[in-house]
Amino acid sequence: MNIAESAVSRLRELRAEENNPDLKFRVFVQGGGCSGMQYGFTFDEEQNDDDFDFHFEDLTVLVDSMSMEYLRDARIDFREDAMGASF
């Protein structure tokens, strides 16, 4: 798992807006029906026993063990352009 500096910066901003420095960034995969797998992102205060944790300076990224099978070599990026902003 790797995360681009642009994503780390944006996640720090979002965490600051929540005014909770203990929040961790959770990345997960879930079944998406006809369209296949879908990726999800959320902030979480809790780390589960089966979570993998990745540290990028002061930011912790959590991935549950089932999702890790799909995200092992993933790279998370953040982009802003005329169409909007997205991870």
C-alpha cells in the first residue's frame, strides 16, 4: 500500500476539519453487484485486531484483512481539476 503526498496532505486537512487528531484513514473494498468491487474510504477512531496499519508520517491508514487481498499493491492519490476533486 502506498499513498501519494497529495493524498496525505488532503487527508490531514480533512482530519483537521474534524478536529480529532486520533482519526485514522480506513480504506476498504466491498462487493458492488454488477459493477464488481467498490472502494470505500472513511475516518475511524478504532483499529480492529485484524487491521493492517500503514504509517505515513503522522497519518495512519487502516485496511481490514479481507480488503488487503485486493489492496496490497494499491496506490492512493488525490486529484483536483475542473471536474472536481477525488481520491
